[in-house]
Amino acid sequence: MPTLSLLLFLPFAAATVLLFIPERQQAVTRVISTITGIALLGFSVAVFASYDHLRGGFQMEEQYVWLPALGVTLHLAVDGISAPMVLLTGIVIFCGVLVSLKFTSRIKDFFILLFVLVGGVFGVFESLDLFFLFFFYEVAVLPMYLLIGIWGSSTDFGTFVRTKEYSGLKLMLYLVAGSVPVWVALIATFVDAGQATFDLLALQQVRYAREFQLLFYPCYMIGFGVLAGLWPFHTWSPDGHVAAPTAVSMLHAGVLMKLGAYGIIRVGMTLFPEGAVAWMPLLLGLATVNVIYGAISALGQKDLKYVVGYSSVSHMGYVLMGFAAMSQIGMNGAVLQMFSHGIMTALFFALVGAVYDQAHTREIAIFGGLAKRMAVVAAFFAVAGFTSLGLPGLSGFVAEFLIFVGLFQSYPYYGVLAVVGAAITAAYILRLLATVFFGPLQERWSRLQDPTRAETLAMSVLVLTLVVVGVYPALLMPAITSGVGPLMAALGVR
């Protein structure tokens, strides 16, 4: 069975079918979207379960020639790095569909754009052809403007309003600007290789001059780094998180930001290992700022969703620090952190969305005692928060521990800063839990209630994933190790 191509084209097929469903038949739209979400989850689990970590390398390969004159081929495969990312995407889109079933405004258009977005994400994680990888990268980004501009929400800061149109446009301008250096580097790589192919495996065998690698590796690092929330190109991210509707925030923070990190290791570090080693101190420095700056910024926010948005920037810094540690254990932790962070932030945004939909505000100071009315939300928020601060038994602890070990082996001073960032994370998470969910319940919130059954199911899946991976990380680590090993060998480190 061509599982990868089915997984890739199913979202686009669902979007096409929805085009012919009348807008008034919202029940039919919900049924089709739910079935698609279940199917995507099922195929994603099948892909990950089928990956043989003992054999390693790229598996389940499919190739379809498209432009033979230019060597452009739809070449699909997964390895130990991309297989967990495919699983992550399947889990998040399934949960995103469930929390969006209560939509009533232009629901058909919403799901069409949502499925186009997730189709692009699957395409990036599955593609071994750089042309198609970049193509799907853009497909995943482009629907964001409409999803935010139409179904998003604006934020009133009192002295000014951060409109959803502003946030959507800012996101688009930053991400398109980040795509420019990536496209320049891709063309330069294609021309310098002299092989008339965009196939990653073929280009990986080319020995690029050190000067060429030093010149173009930063294009990949910065270009993809924009989508990964790399400081100082991160400012689009919190605004985009906050303005987006719940399911889009879940995909945005949970999956889209991982495309940037994935691009750095899959394209930049794989093709230009000498350039990666030479420029790694810069990446390490910027990533450390991500961790500290993002955590301090989250500590000072007054909007519940902005706290999660800046927390996401901080935790993506851990991913990039794991890359920069230049060690097997640090890179293993970084990839696991990509998965853990994706599930954790999807849960955070689902929970914040459940509160906002009923309270119609996200101002932290006016909440209090919500656990008395929203016990499920409070319990799940505690799990997400404890994952964020690295509590043992949850996935965040395993990922961050591996990253810290890798950093202390290579750059102990940066390891200390990473631990400081974790301490600040604990401060704002515990403050948030105490302020919003505990203490006396205000009368104005007495009518709040726990989310719908569909939302609760989505949140339960995310919580279960965090616990299972935290208790049994061996579920993911053998596959991740098999994918990271060849990359470390290419970089000449261990």
C-alpha cells in the first residue's frame, strides 16, 4: 500500500470534496472532516508503526517522475526523524478537527484551508526532493493568512488593538521573507551540484566546497529558522499564535514551527555539514536568547494566550540548542522535544480556546478559581504546564534532560543558561495555574463549564500522549536515534 502518498493526498482530496458541499449542509461538512481527521491519524500511526528502526535509513519509498529534464521527482520516504513528525502531525490535526466541530461561521471554507495546510505539512516531512519539499513548505504557510484574517480574533491592549488582520499579515510577511534565502540556497545547491537533480539523497553525495557551504548554510539556517521562531526573527510567532483560531494555533505552534527546525537539519545540516559546524556557535547563541528571552517575556504577559505564545518561542529555543550541542544525545533530545513541544502546545491552545470561547476574554488578572467550574480544563492545563517545566514522568522532562546533558558535554556555560530558562518557565507556569484556576471563584465565572465531549476527547488524546512518551520514551527514541546517527556521522561528531 502506498501509505505515504495516501497520507499526502488525502487532505487535498478532502478539501476538494468539501468544495462541492453546499455551505448550508454543515452536518455533512463536519462528518467528512471528522472522517478525514480519523483517517489521517490512522495513516500517521501506521507510518510510524511500520518504520523499522533496526534497519534505519529511509523507508517506504515512493517515486513519481514529474519533470525529468530538471530532475524533479515526487520522492517520498521517512526516516527516524521524519516518522515521529508524521505521527505528531496526525495527532494534532485529528485533535484540531475535533475542537473545530462547533464552528458555525463558514465552516466549509475553514476546513478546506485547514486540510490544505496540513497536506503541505505532510508533504514537507515526507519529501526527499528539495523542489517538492520547498513547494509543500509554501503550501503549508499560505493558508495561514486567511485562517487568521477570517476566523481569528483581535487583542485589545487598552491603548491599542492588535487586529487579526495585522497579525495575519505580519506572519505572512515574515515567513515569505524567510522563504527567499531558502529558495536562493536551493537554486545555488542545484546549480553547484551539476547533476540536474533535486533529489536530496543524490545531492547529499556531492562534496561541496567549504567556501560554498559557509556562504549558503546561513541561508538555510536563517530562512528555516524564521519559521522555527529563531530570535530575532520570532516576533511574528506570538502575534500569530494569539490571533489564530484554536485549531490553527494548535497546528501553528504544534506542527508548523517544527517545519522550520526540520528544514535546518534535513536540508541545511545534511547537505552542508562543514557549514553547519562552522556556523553552529551563532545558532547556539541565538537559540539561548530564545530560551531566556521567551521565558522572561512569558513571565510578563497579561494575556493567557500570549503567555503560551512566548512560551512556545522559548521551548523552540531548546530544540535549536539541542541541534547546536553537536552531539548524538543532544540531537536526540532536540528531535524528541520537537514532538513533545508539538503535543504540549497543541494542548495548551486547545485549553485556552475552551476558556476563551466561554469567557470571551484572556486577561489573566480577572480570572480565579476556574477549577471549581472547569475541573477537566484545570487538570489538563496542569499536565501541560508540568510538561512545559519538565516534571519527571512527562515527555518534556525526557526531552529537556537529553538536551541539557548534550549541552553540558559540549558547552557547559550554555547548559547553565538553559537550566535558568527552565527555572523561569516553572515560575510563570506555577503563577498562571495559581492565578487562573485556584483561589476564590468570582461570581462572573459561575456559569463556565467544561468543554464539549469532542473537545474533551481531543484534549485527552494529547494528555495521554504526553504521559505515555514521558513514562515510556523508548516508544520514540529507537527511531529517533536511527535517524540522528547518520546525520551525526556526516557532521563528524558523536
